[in-house]
Amino acid sequence: MGDSGGDSRMTSPKLTELRFFLLDMDGTVYLGLNPIPGAADFIQFLRDSGRRFLFLTNNPTSDAARYAEKLCGMGIGAVPEEVLTAGAATADYLAHYTDHRRVFVLGTPSFEEELRRAGIEPVEGEPDAVVLSFDTTLTYAKLKQACLLLRKGLPYIATNPDRVCPTEYGYIPDCGAMAALIAEATEGRTPLFIGKPAPEMARMAMERLGADPARTAMVGDRLYTDMEMARRANMASILVLSGETTQDALDQAEWRPYFVFPSVRELGQALGE
């Protein structure tokens, strides 16, 4: 069983009374191509017990359909409607809350296609804004053009602030690290991040589930994205130590999540008690 803590702005929830779960993916249910031991059983337990959930990832390199396919390939059943990515949230934000329709993109082809489906056109010349994503196809040419545009004052939006992405072979630079590089070259330009920990992403997820914050928990492996979003959205926070956050980092944190478990395997066991 995990230990409990939490910040004092919300009454400490009872674990077994939580009915809605927002589930991080990288570092929480899998690492790279390998499922976290016990993850498939945990998801099946949520289904069997009538609890509702949504996979919520800051990794925008693939769309919901590809993530669902990846989960199914690991024995973790999922359909695209059960996945919300930072890429989809960013596309939705651009389409509904800005006038930016032509954007210079640092992102994967899959992310560019997600923008197109939302009516946002990736362009090389005369963009309305610069959009940064976790770009595994990043080139120096992209960086150079983005920095030149940002020095001209163009609006700047990014999918997620994660500094690293956990994989089965180690941690690799993520969107937050790329944003830090760009900041060094643009006299401190920083983007508006749309993904976790922005509470807007939590609200979008809860709307999909028909959930209320008092009975909803965010389950994830990062303090500064997953747990911080839970805190900002006034939800229960459940940290798993199967990804980025170590016990030492947790011990040094300014505040503790409500619950801490080694992995989702132990979380499932505690929910079933």
C-alpha cells in the first residue's frame, strides 16, 4: 500500500471512493515498448470495478489511434476515445481559442496531421505563430527558423513542458528541453504550454468522462506535470515511482502527492482492498 500526503487545499480523499482516473502513459503504464508489470491487470480491474478512466499523455508524437494501437499491442486494451494527447489538446486550443491558422511547426508528421485535422495549416513562410512539440524529427534548420521567427515577436505555443521522455533505454530530451534550448537563443522567449500541468487539459479530460474533481485522480510519474496538474485542478494526486520521479526527488519535493505507490500494480491492489 502506498503512503498518503497531499497539499492542504483539498480534503484528503479516500482512495477507494475515487471513481475516475486520468492515467499518464510514459513511465506509468509503459516504458517505451514495454508495459509496466501489472499495468494490464490494473486497467482490467478499473473496467471490472466500474471505474472510468482516460489515458492522458503529454507525448504528442502520435495521435490517439496510434496510442490505442500501441496499448493493445502490449495487452492493455484501449480504443482511441480513451486517449487524450497534448497534441490533440494543443490543436483544440489553437482552433477554438486563437486566430492562428498558419503556423510554423517543430513537430512530428503525426502532430502536423493532427493540426491539419483541426484546421491549422503547418507552413514554412508567413506563419501566424510558432508551435513547438516533442519533435523526434528535430533538425537544426527547424531550430534556426523558429528562433528567427520568435525574435520577430511571433506568438509561441508548445504542447508540453516535460524535460525528458522516459524510454526502455533511458531518458531522452522532450519538449521542455527543446524549449529551454530555444529560450537561450531568443533572449528568453518561453511558450504557452497547453499540456500538463495546465488545468485546462484536466478539465477537457473530465468533461469527456463526465467526472467531478472530488472523485477524480491523476495517476502519473512526474511531480512537475502530472502531480502539479492534479494540484491545480483540485483533484487527487497519485504518484507512481515507475518512471521519472525517484524516491530521493520525492523526499526533496516542496509538497507530497496524496498517494504514492511503486507502480500501478500496487495501486490496483490498494483499490481492491
